[in-house]
Amino acid sequence: MSAGATDFEALLRQALAPVEPPADMVQRLESTLVSLTELAQEELDSWELSAMRDPRNWVRPAAAAVVGMTAGTALVLLRVRARHRMRKQRSKNAVELVERTFQDAFEEARRILRRR
């Protein structure tokens, strides 16, 4: 019985081994998020206010707003997380690290919104 258990443990270890993501995954994810935010912004820009009188027309702009906000938030988090190690090295304590992280997130959100 122990041979079967050993085999099962080995198979389980092999199945749960960490997998390295592709090297360009972060760049692909970032470019996808940027294109989603731009497409959502274009959809909202092209919408006419006169069409908003009919509630049936609210679906597309609402969906574009949700997609744009979600992709923009994910983009901010991705970029802030990428610079985490540098902020951690520069910070003297946890409070300063939190302050720097919030400041970085605010500045990144401002940069993304400025492009629009």
C-alpha cells in the first residue's frame, strides 16, 4: 500500500509544481488592458446624449463604463505592483511603504485619466 501512496504523492507533487508564466505575459496583459480602456472610452465618446432618453439604449454605455473602469483599475494595479519592489527598498517602515504605494497608485490613475 505504501508504494501506491508514494506514487500518488509523486503524481500530486508533479501536477502541482509551479509553472513559470511566459516572459511577455505582463506586456501582453498591459497592452490588452490599454486597448480595452481605449475601446470603452471611444464607445462612450461616440454615444449621443439624445439617445439616452430611451432606457433600452443604456446597455451599451453602461457596459462600456464598466469595462473601462475595470480595465483601468486592473491597469493601475498591474503597474503599481510592478514597481512594488523598488518602493519596498526605498521605504523605511510599513507605514511609509503604504504611503508610497497609495501615492504611486494615485499618480498612475492620474496618468491614465490624463490620456483620455
